[in-house]
Amino acid sequence: MHEDGNLLDGLRERLAASEFHTWAGMEVVEASTGEVTVAMDVLDRHVNLQGLVHGGMLAILADTACGLSIRSAMEAGRLHVTTDMDIHFLSPARPGRLFGRGKAVRVGRSLAFAEASIEDAEGKLLARAQARFSVSGTEAPS
């Protein structure tokens, strides 16, 4: 996955290099093969008209946690793209630190499947998601 073999550092560097994920306030806090936890600091700019965390932000967190869990479990250099995601919002989320815990369920040569749970800092379950990914080709060197 990463030249020096350090999965956590490699995923952190990848997210930190993304302007989108930086804007969203995301960082990788834990990683092992097939399991990744991403944290997001939700600010006022991430809330809806009711003052709750916008569902789209929870979906971004779920998609990122699922995607990185797949990335951590597949061959280095392969591409993976979300093809569909199903998310269930279980409880309203308020601004603060949220966690997306992604788990790769199956990573094949052309398809992958992952699940994620979204929790607040107290461990309250806010959402559950599952996603499928197309796995193909190889990334262009950076």
C-alpha cells in the first residue's frame, strides 16, 4: 500500500493531500488491513437549516471510511471507485467530532463490498452504511 509499509501513515498522507477531505475536516485515526477509522470535525459550515449535521456530510464520512477500508485490503496500486452506497440515518448528529468506522467485507479482483458505522464522540450510533466498489486497473504514478 505504501512504500515503507506503514498503512496508517500512508492513508493519513493520502487524505491530507486531498483538498476536499481537508475542507471536510477529515483525518485517518486508526488503520489495519481491512479496517479504517476516519474522524471528522463537524463545524457550523457542515450543518443543515435545522442546525443538525447535513446528511451529506455523514454520507461523505461513510463513503471515505468504506473506501479506505477497501484500499487497505487490496493490492497496492489498484483503483477502486464507489458504484453505490446505501446509508441509514439512525439519530440526529450535532457539530463536533464524528467517527466513521469502515470494514472491508470482501475485496475481489473486480468488486469489493464494505460497511461503515458513523458515531459521535460518545460512541452513539448515528448512521450505518454499506457500499460496493469497482476494483480495476492501476493508478497513475504520483
